[in-house]
Amino acid sequence: MSKLAISGIRPTRIELLKLKRQEVLAQRGHDLLEEKLDAMVMEFFRYLDSYIRLKREVQESVDRALDALSAAHLVTGRNRLEEIAGSTPKMDDLSMDTRSIMGVRVPGIVVPETLRTHSRTGYSYLGTNTHLDCAATLFEHSTRKILELAELEGTVRRLALEIRNTRRRVNALENILIPRLKATRRYIEMHLEEREREDLFRRKRTKNIIQAH
């Protein structure tokens, strides 16, 4: 008996039929998982490219916003800048959602209403300057981009995790379950063939004995 063969299975025709059905199902499951894996890998790299590109955009956007804030600080002064910042309403709490990509649940971030309206700065324009207005606009733009980046990062991480789990399942089917089913099937087939040869030999011997008498 092969070391790969599943122990404890009786070498009967019924067990052979069961093993053949299991082998077909395991191979079909393996093929479907491989197709899913290939599709998920394509989606993963598509989202990864978007993530890398957006991360670069976020860095550039934050740098521009910080430059504008430095200019506003020079013109407005620290005390006035802190006063205006203190009068600005806080951003609404974030709420999370999910969506499905290739059957994988990935996170979604619902952008607060205060960030959806691009024209709102959150403070009065009286007593301010263009540098401050520019900084406020750039930081709100950066915040939207950061939330989008966070959502993309969550998507990339979830896809990567699902790809790893699916690859493990494919490998388990390909390298463990299917070979064991095949080895067990071959063992039972050889056992049944051997038993048929023995039965045939006994029948011929019995026939020869009967004819001899």
C-alpha cells in the first residue's frame, strides 16, 4: 500500500466509486479555485497600482498644503491662526461600509458631509487671507485623498490575505488531497484486479479438477 494512500478504507468497489467521485469533485474544486486565484491576483495588482499612484499624490498634496500653511502662518501669525483653527467645526465621525470584490469583502469609508462640499472652508472669510484660504482648501483636499488611500490600503490588504488563503487551499488540494485520493484509488484498483486474477485462477483450477474427474 502506498504511503500516500488513505488508511482505514476498505478495498471494495463501493469505496472505489466513492473515491472516484471525490477525486472528480476535488479536481473541479481545484480548477475553480485556480481560476479565482488568477482573477484575484489581477485585481490585486490593479488596486496596488492605484494605491501606489494615490500614495504619491497624497504626499504631494500634503506637501503643498504644508507650504501654504507656512505662508499663512507668516502672514497671519500663530495666535490668529490658532484662533481661526479653534473656531473651525470638527470633521464628522467616519463611518465604515463594505463592498465585494471577487467575493471578498473589502472596507469602504463613507466620506463625511463636511468634506463632500468642496467650497466650504469651515470658517468665516472675514479677517483671513488668500494663503490661509489656500491652505484650508489644500488640507481638505488632502484629507479626502487620505481617506481614499486608507480605503485602497484596506482593499489591497484584504485581497492579499484572501490570495494567500486561496493559494494555500489550491496547494493543499494539488499536493495533498488529490494525490492521496489518486493513490488510494490506484491501491483499491490494484487490489480488486489482484482479487479478480485470484478468483479467475481458482475457477480455472476448480474447472480443471472437475474435468479431470
